[in-house]
Amino acid sequence: MLMFKRLIIYYGLIAFMFCSPAFAAGEEHPIDRFERECIKKDWTTTGMANCTYEALDKWDQEMNRYYSLLMELLDEEQQAVLKRSQEAWIKYRDAEFDNASSVYVNEKGSMFINIIAADQKAVVKRRALDLRRYYNILEERHVK
């Protein structure tokens, strides 16, 4: 019964990912679209995990891109603050990755590889989107 509940939760998360308000409104990010299309091609557990890890790598690249763009817009003092923030975030990310793996380590079933991948991707995606938001705010200010 517990395994059945977990399956419902897992597939509910997948449904949420594909039916989120942003997705429904047509505002799907290209990385999310990549992952969705990739998963459509291979619905195996390994295939889905590979697609999610590829998306995670793309979010990591996106995060690094916006970090670099932000650094170009900031003065020295602001750069130091962003650098400290990013270093703290990296420690948080690593701890969260360890936590996700630790929580599911003794769970039975291959679906947990996908849950771990999705958890890890969500951490990096959130940071990438945050840095993009910061950049957009500052870029708008510089343009005016």
C-alpha cells in the first residue's frame, strides 16, 4: 500500500510538471520543452532520468550564463556579495543533492532514480531562474 501511495505521488509530480500554470499559459522554458520532448521519446525509467539529468546540465549552464552576465553589470562590492551568495548556494546545492540521494537510498523501485533527478534539477533550475530575474531587473535599469 505504501508503494502504491508513492507511485501516485511520483506520477502526480510528473503530471504537475507538465501541467503547471506556466506550461499551460504557453510560457514553457526551452529547457523544460527539451526535457518534455526527450521524455516523450523514451519513457523508460533510465530514459526519463537521462532526459532530466540532461535538463539539469542545461539549467546549470543557464545559471552560469546569468551569473556571468550579472557579474558584468555589478560594481566590485556587489560582485563580492554575489560571489558569496553563489558560494553559499553551491554548498546548499551539494547538501540538497546528498539529502535527496540519502532520503531515497533504501527505497525499492527504479522510479526513485527519477525522483532524485527531478529534485536535483529543481534546485539548479530555481537558482538559474533567480539569477535570470536579478539580471533582468538590473539590465532594465541600465537600459533606462
